[in-house]
Amino acid sequence: MKNKYRFLAIIFIIALFTVGCSQKDNPTMVMQKYEIKSLPNINKNITLGGFSDLFYKDGYFYTITDRGPVSKKIKQDNKKYKIFLCDNYIPKILKLKIENDDLKIVSINDINDVSALPTAPERDTIPLNSEHQELNFDKNGLDSESLIIDNENNYWIGDEYYPSILKVDKTFNVTKRFAPKNCKYKNPAISYILPEELNNISKNKGFEAIAYDGKDKIYVFTQSALKNENYIGVTEFNIKTEKPEKFFRYIPQANEKINGAVYIKNSNKILTIGKLDDKPNLNILEIKQNNIIRKNSVILSEILKLKKYTKFEGITFDDKTNTLYIINDNDFGLKHDNKTKSFIIKLDLNKVINYI
């Protein structure tokens, strides 16, 4: 009889353990989704989109567009081209607010004194207009991919072309721009002080994500590993002194890309959003002296039951409510039969971290 009860007790313990594991494997992650509606057209057939980062401040969301609607690479006469469908497009910063479960546009502003065109021949893909005529390169070109706002209301932007970091004031004027030392392509308006290793990027694989510690430092990530290297370059940049302080070599997982990042205040942890094997991926990274180490990782689309092609590019955090917000990049509706909307999802930060 005693053996029978002992056997039942063991079965009960195993059952409890199994339930615990199944909750981990099949989490009930509650997600709220807010679509950005009433977006203006930027030409006859294309609606504003391409939102590439997200920043939360004082009840508002700020997002930035990339270089505009661009075709896939095309080859012609042994050269590679991209078609810029709106060749006069200027990257923009939008201010958004959630009201009554709707996501409304408060303002849309162009970034002054820049274009969205590639910056240098040989290094960047050759731009064409919609009629397949070659466009000029622009040394002030900007492929804006990341955004934070500092405590003095300056915008800090990560650029995928050079790669470079831009400081933009509250009137949307570029006041400073920083690029790697010994860059082959010079612009007198740029300070060449960033780590020289950053010159070693593949075409248009420069700065993609920025995380802000809320005080004086930003952490700026390249999208993917540098040429012939196994690491993603991460620059620690002091926005007070306007100088780089450290260069980290983050070892990604195979086929991993980082699209957005947010620093969890009062910690040494950074959450990144990106892609792993072409699926939306979320990481917890930890800064340890001279290293950035991945602590945990999860395929976000599997937790949230999202479409595989959902392309998340921005992530931000409201520390007052412990809420995480993530924005998608719909590529201006050019892919997936124009069905991909622009939206923000809302998640409980503690549940996300506990799951990961």
C-alpha cells in the first residue's frame, strides 16, 4: 500500500513539473495592437511607412522612417542598382499618441539638410529613379534606421549608409554628424571620430539600432556582422562629451540581424529586436565591462502567433508602467501584396523577461 502511495506521489510531482514546463513552452502572452491610421500618401500609389525605430517619452511615441520606398537590387551591365520610387523623399520623424485605443499622428517633420540618397559611389548601390535613370549620390544622404531623444530634446539618429551618428535639434536641423576614422569618403560636415573598424561594413549594413541609458550614453549597433568578421559592432558613445568611449564585439547567433534596441533603465541590460533565420527575434543582452553578452533569446513571432514576415524594427520602454512597445516596418506596403499595415504592439515587460 505504501508503495502505491509513493508511486502516486511521484506521478503528482512529475505532473506539476510538466505543467510548469508547458506554461513556459506555451505562454499566455497578452498583446495589444494599435494600427497607425490615416497615413498620408507620399506619391500617387504609396502611403507613408517604413518606420524603423520607436522611442517613448512623456506619453508620446516617436518613430523615424528609413530612406523611403526602394526596390530590390537589380543587375544591369555587371552593376547593381536600386530604384528609388520617390527620388526626392526626405526621411521623417513622426510623433504619435494612443488615444481611446487608437494610434494617432500628432506631427510629421522632415529632417532638414539631408536626402535619402546613397552617399558614395563604389561603396553604395547605384540609385535609379522610377524611370531607371541614374541619380546623383549625395554626401548628405541618410538612411535613418534608429532614434532616441536625449534629456535636452535632441534627436540622435543611427545611419545605415556611412555608418554615422547624427545629432538633430528640436527644430529638426542636423547639428553634428559622426563617422568612422579614416573613412574613404569624406564630407567636411562630418567629424570622423568613431572606431575605424566600422568602415568594414557590407553595403547598407551600417548602424541599425540605438539604446539610450537615459543619462549620457548611447549604444549603437550595426545591423549584422562586419565583413569577414563574426561580430556585430556596438559603439558606446557619450552624448555629453560627443565622443566614443568603448567598442564592443557582440557575437550574434547564426543568421541573426539586430533591428532595434532599448536599454532597461537602472540596469546593465539591453533588449534587442531583430531577425533570426528570417523570424522576429528578441534578445536580452548584458553589458559586462568590455563585453556585451547574450543572456537569452526567443523567437517572438512564435510566442505572439504573428505572421512570419512581420518585420519588427523598433522597440521602446515605458518605465512607469513597465510596458514594452514594438513597431513594425511595413516597407511602405511594397511587399506581401500591400497587406502589411503599420502598427505598434504593447507587451508587459516582466512577462516578456520572465519568459525569455
